[in-house]
Amino acid sequence: MNSIAQAAWNRLFGGQGERAAGRYLKRHGMRILARGYRIPQGEIDLIAREGDLVVFVEVKTRKHGTPAEAVNLAKQKRLTDAALHFLKKHHLLEGRWRFDVVAIVWPDVSGEPIIEHIPNAFESVGRWQMFR
């Protein structure tokens, strides 16, 4: 598969994972506020509400392995920057929030995925750290 075809496949597969994660979170009582929240510094896959808590969710989908390992320090910093932007834009800086990871292993796309939800997966990172 050439690199363009691989990139298209990755977007399609990642999109399927994000939709599966959204359904999973809804079944577990969360309300999805935004999908694909993007600023130049980064993107947040899903932003949800759990009661009065804003939850920033990074979704990682793989055919095998441990997808959550891909949420490294650089990714956490980009997520923190995007989350701070969202909180400022919506006047939610004084509220409660957290970062979750939804790790999806989907060996056979026609089958059911294995979904692992990791609440409070990491703390804010970087120059614009948020304080609680």
C-alpha cells in the first residue's frame, strides 16, 4: 500500500474508532459535546460531559498491541493546549475537567472492537499547564 492509500486507511480506521468510542461513552452516561476540536497546536478527538465534569478524550485505535502507549508526552502537551483553548473559549476555566484515553483494539474491522476506557489518564502538560 502506498503512503497516500495508507494515510486514507488510517483516517478511515481512526474515524471508525472515534465513532465507536463516542457510542461507548454515551452508553456509560457521558454526553458528547464536540468531536474533532481542532486548533493549530493540536486536536481533541472527543469532548464530553460527565455530570459537571468536562472530559477531554483521546481515542487511539489499532489492529493489535496497546494503543494507549501512543499518547506520549508530546501528544499530551498538544491535548493540553487544545483543552485550555476550549476551556477559555467556553468560559469553563473555573470548572472541573480531566483527560481520558479510549484505547481500541480492532483486529477484524467486521467484528467487535475491544474498548478500554482509561479515566484521568494523564495530567495537563507543558508551558500552559492548567491548575485545579
